Amino acid sequence: MEVKKGYTAKAKFLLVSPSKIRPIADTIRLKPYTEAMAILESTPKKGAGLIKKVLQSAAANAVYQNNKLDEESLFIKQLLIDEGPRLKRVWPRARGRRDILLKRMSHVSVVVDEIGNMGE
């Protein structure tokens, strides 16, 4: 996988399954920052709030590192949802048996860049 230039933010070990976050990420990938924030604010899912925090952090990194940028000139260049470790919990069953309950975690990484750099 190629490394893309831009301003990044990461959140690791989020206690939500990657399969629940990926559909939300697919709706905002490669969109302008302001439009993506509006979509995330109106989405009533836990994953939307988590992605929103990471996206705000990446935008703040971009504005802080480059004083000439403003939030309206940013777009989401890359948005990755990776699988983290799994917490294994025991779930008691009948006759002394047990099942394993897997609590899945996610790693979210966001790269934002200027709209003028979309082709790179």
C-alpha cells in the first residue's frame, strides 16, 4: 500500500466492530471535509461519532501545521478502518459448557489534504 501525503490522525483500540464502521466510512470517503462532517452529524450510529472525532483531529492537525489552510479547503484523501485485537470473554452455557464471545476492536486512520491536491 502506498503512503499518501497529507495530514493524518489515528484512533486505535476502539471498541466497535470494523464491519459496523466500514459502511459509514464508505459514505464519506473522498468527500470534502464540511460535507463529511454534516453526514456524520446526522448519522445516528456509534461509529459515526468515533469517525467524526478522528476526522476533526486530522483537520485540526492540517490547520495547525499549515496556517494558510482553512477547513473548507480540505477533503478526505484516505480513510482506513483496520481490525484491532479481539477481547475474548467466556459466555456460560447449559450443562457446564461455554462459548467464547469476541469483542472486536477497530483502528481508524484518516488522511486529509487540500482540494487542489486531489489528483496526487
